[in-house]
Amino acid sequence: MERTPFRFCPKCHMMFPIHDEVDYKQSLVLHCPPEYHKSLVSPILGPLFSYLHLRLTQKWQIINQRNTLSEESTAEDNPESQEMLEEQLIRLLTREVIDLLIACCVSKKGTDTSVGTAEGDDDEMMATEAQPPPAPASAELSELGLCLMKEEEVCSALLITTFTSLVWNDTIACQRTTTQLCWPLLRQAISAGTMMSDAATWFFTIVLKGLQVHGQHDVCMAALVNLAFQIYENLRPHFVELKSVMEQIPDIQLDSLEQFDAKLLIPTPAGKPVDKRKKDHFRRLISGCIGKPLGEQFRKEVHIKNLPSLFRKLKSVQELEVDQPLASTEEDECVLTNLFEP
């Protein structure tokens, strides 16, 4: 029987089971005592998150360029089977990184394990998923997550990696991040009161871009619309720049946006549930940036007016009687007597 390798951490004097580097980091995060979070885990995870974000962004850019550009030289150098294998490996690595982020930041009671076990094809997962995703606000940050958010370098790397994953072409990773990571991390950053207008604009814009990439999947679309609404609802009163982002959405009705903004800026009592009509109004406003399935793209709507009738409608007997002028009684009698004359 093959033995599981272990690695010894001299600082906390513990042995961690490992299978690869990501698994080792995850084991370290899960089993490290809380008193060593700031001195041991934070210095490791900050540079690690920055490196993973840089590498994955480069890999996904190559995949996106490969999918959009059809060059003969690229097809000769990289056969189709090799390209599919590389893309699948990047997807698996992306999901491993998302699992590491969730293990670092989200408490176990707020983690949805039903989504994390899916490893099938993205389209198949989106088609078979029947239940709507849980609200992002249901997840809570763990003790380690709160510790990481207090470190400026780690906090920046964590937020950038989390929100950038929304535009990577992996629906499973997008759903996990949207439902479990994005809003708890951003809510903690908002509560610190140090967010700048550029950062608020970037967070809102990246979610709208995620809708453009994953909007054709109902589960991802519902989660991203909910996240975009929460960001706009909480940051719009403090940052007017978010309204400028909304005005750039294609086919948006500015009058409707003004009405929505006026209602949104009215203070609501704490603890009051969000009005569903307000959410539906927001969804209609951002419908221009929601991605559509391939079969519905570039569809031109044609409106045919009512064509004139091919046959002339015959008048009824009553209409004919009304149209004809009524003759006098004497004239009628003369006409009748003439019929019986020899």
C-alpha cells in the first residue's frame, strides 16, 4: 500500500499530508493553529495568491486568443487534441485555486459542498442544475479569512484573484466564486471604510463582464445579477461613478435608470428584506450586458404590420338599406301599381 507523504512545519511543529503544492497549502491552512495565522499563513498566502492570479490570467488569455483567432500556424503547432487537453488542465487548476481560496476564507458552515463536487462539463452542469444558488450573503468569513483581510497586501491579492475569476471561461469556477467568496470578501472590505472610487468601479465592472461571459447559463446569471445588485445597492450611495458605468450598458433606458436611482437612494430600515420589484427593475436595466446563447446571438427582430385584406368585404343587407335613400310613400305606391298594369 502506498504511503501518503507528509511535510513537517517547524514553526507550528505539525505534520501535514501532501499530494502536491496546492494540496500542501490547503492542508496547512486547514490544520494550522489560529495563533500562527498572522505570523505563518499570511506571509505565505499573499505572494502565492499574486502568483496564481498572474499565471492563470496569462493562461486564460492564451486560451481566449486561441478560441477567437483561427491561424494556420497555430493549428499546425498545437493540434486540436492538445489544445483541448491544455484547456481542461487550466480549468482543473482554476477550480483547485478556487477551492484553496474558499478553504482559506469561508467558514465550513457557510460553504456549499454540493457545488464543489461537480467536475463534469460546464454546459452539462448548467443544464442539470435545477436549484437556484444560495445567496452570497449566507457565507461567512472564517477566522483566517478575517485575519487575511486585515493585511493590505494579502487583501488586495485575494480580492483581485477572486473577482478576476468571474471573467475566466469556466462556469463551475464562476459559480463557486460568486456564491461563496465575492460578497463576503467585498462586504468585509466595505466595512473597513478605505475603499477608493477606482476600486469600487472595477469591482462593479468586472461583475458586469462576468455576466457577458456567463450570462447564457441561468444559474450563473442569477448569481451574478444578485451580486451586481448587492454591489450597486451598497456602493452607489457613496460612489456616483457607478452610475456612469450603468449608463454605458447597451440599450439602457436612462429615464428608467433615473427612477431606479431615486428609489435606491431613499434610506431603508435596517433588516428590511430587499424588494423583489427593485431586483427585477435592476435586472431589466443591465439586460444589455447579459450574454446570450449562440443560437440567440445576432438575431434580428422583424415586426410585420397588419397587411390589407386580399378580398373586399361584401356589405350586408342592412348596410345596403341604410346606404340607399328612402323614397316617399307616394312614389312607392306608384311603383307598385305600375307592376300590375297590362
